[in-house]
Amino acid sequence: MKSLRILYFFLFLSLSVGCKKNKAITYDNFSSNILQIDESTTLISGEAYTMSASLGKKAKLKIVLTNLSTTSAIWFYSLGSDKNWQISDYSGVTQEFYTDETGISSVTMFFELGVGSQGGPGSCRVDYYENSSSITRSKILYW
């Protein structure tokens, strides 16, 4: 009887770990991935960056960029570079990026300084919704 309980325990434990593993989200660790870089890093205007994540089965990820700039600084993504992201239109303040595709989701991003009388540096808040309808973490990017 005791060995049967131990067997059930290990079966339950392996199923629990397997379920968590299925919803895993990892961020490629390279210097140009805005989801991985440290928020103390200043982005270079006009340089190409990626927004890249690798999702396990049943994982969901939403990224919301919110423009904090008091200038006309903005970001944009390269059309045709998006792989597995559903991307909303820019609202004038926010833009949402969503994926629930197993494997790698990536898109090429650019961050531009403001021009003209509204010129200057920019900043945005990056909110992560990792398998959740609530923010799981947040950071600020500057360029």
C-alpha cells in the first residue's frame, strides 16, 4: 500500500511539473532583444532590435508598449518581419503584441527620436502579461 502511495505521489508530481512546463515562456538572451535587455540599457535610435519570446504549449504572452515620451519619439515594427505575433494598431499611446503560438515569436523593432519642434529622446513602458490577464512584470525603455 505504501509503495502504491509513493507511485501516485510521483505520478502527480510529474504531471504537475509537466503542466507548468507546458506554459513556459523564455526570452532569447541576446543584446538586441527588448524583452530580455536590462532597463538601464539606452536603445540607439534607428538601430534594429527584436522582440522575441519562446513559448511552450498552452503559453500566452501579451506585451503592451505605452509611450511615455513628451516628444514625438516613437517605435515601429518592420512589416513582414513579424513571426507569430498579432499586433494591434498604434493607438497614439499604446500598442499591443500578442502570441499564443508554440515556439518562437519575433518581430523587428525600431525606436526613433522625435523630430522637428517636438524632437528629443523617447521612453516607453513595457508591460508583460505572461499567462495572465494582469501585468506580471514591467520595465521602462529609453532611447
